[in-house]
Amino acid sequence: MRRLGSTLSEPTDVQVISATNEDLATAVRGRRFREDLFYRLSSIQIRIPSLAERLEDIPLLVQFLLHKYNAAYGKHIAGLTRRAQTVLLQHSWPGNVRELENVISSACITTAGDFVDLGDLPEHLQHRGPRGLNGDEWRPLSLEEVRKMHIQRVLEMCQGNRLRAAQILGIGRTSLYRYLKRDGYDTNKTKPGNVEA
């Protein structure tokens, strides 16, 4: 490699790590990103799912962030109330983990108690009306309906992989099959898009 303006070549050992939130292959096809640069950078690709695709990570991230901001602000916040947790799990997180960190940082500043409550969250989350799992307006549901909808949502998130869904739900695969059978799903054959594990 030659420095700019130099006539001497020097040995170099460089590794480039880059990150983007755009699909570069699509950008190359649309001529918005150089094809030669794409192939130089894409020897190993790691896709990190958005926070909306891994809602099961939110409780762990919240605990990590609470610990971080307790230390930074000299607080002793133990956790979140149930309704604050519910709001965080229903949010779509367009800003991913950075957005969650901003929410927790802000809540740690404003809360006066041992738990972050709904009123400690940013205003856009406080006034977010409760919605159903499919974006429908909220209505009272029985626990049985909530369980059924939640299992369906986790299965969709796992692209039909029932073993992964059972792990996320914290139940055994046999229990998941029992619930699915009770809810009228055919557990003996795979529906399109489902992955048997």
C-alpha cells in the first residue's frame, strides 16, 4: 500500500468491519451502491434482526440498561411495572436498541420510585392506545384468547419453527403441541411456511 504522495510501498494488514441498516444487494441492483465495493466488503455477512423481530430480548436489555443508568445517575431502580413492560413489548421499535436505550435512560432520570412506571416513559409511549396483536383496536379478551394470540404471534415471529417458539414461550414442545391441538391446528402436518423441528 502506498501513502498518498509517496513512492514507497509499505506492507499493511487491514480488516474492514462495516455496518448498515440498508439491504446493500438491493442497493447494488438499484445502482445506489458500487458493485465492486459491495463484493470487497461482503466476504462475511452477519444479519442482526431488528428489535421488533426479537421481542424476547427486551427484558434482558432493559435489565442491562437499568444497571448502566443506575450507576450513571446514582439511582436504585429495581425494574419496570407490568404496564410499562407491556408498553415496551407492544412498541414497534423503529430505532431498535438505540431507541430502547434512550427510553430507559430518560425513564431513569424522571422516575422517583424504585420502579419505572408508564408515566416515566416518553410521551409518545404513554399516550399510545392499547392495540391488539394484529393492529386492531383494543378490546377486552379472555386469558384463553390472549394465550392463543400470543402463541400465534410467536410462531409467526419464528417463521413456524415450533421448537424455537416453545423455547421463547418458556414451555416444552409437547405443551406447545397440546395448545395448538386444543386451538384447532393440525399438529401432524406442516402448513406452508411452517418448519417442523
